[in-house]
Amino acid sequence: MEIPKFLLGDNTDFPNGIYIVHTEFPRFIINLEDDQVEWLEEFSKEDQTELEEEAEHLIEAATAFYDREIARYND
């Protein structure tokens, strides 16, 4: 099965939460309501520096994905 790089999710228990799931390494879930990120990977100290550099780019890409999806719903 092919899984998209980003998935959009919500949950009725958290009605204000808007979640984006990044399915590729490094996997994470971001809640766009408050920009909290939950990493689904364990990182070594060597990976930490690279992760910090990549995180900003990945979060921007997740936000752009969300904006694109919402624009498609509104068309």
C-alpha cells in the first residue's frame, strides 16, 4: 500500500485540534491548533542537530499541505 507523505486528521474528543501526520522519516504529528509536535521516532544525539535543522522545513511543509487541502475543500 502506498501511503501519502502527509495525512490530515481530527478527533471529536479534541474538537479544536487539527492534526497533520507526517508518515516518512522522521515521523511526527503536529497539532496546528497550538503547533505542538509529537515525534514518533527515537533520535540519537547525532541525529538531534540534523532534526532541529529539518524540523522547521517539515513543519512548514505540513502547514502548506493543510492549506492546500482546505483550499481544495472550498472549491
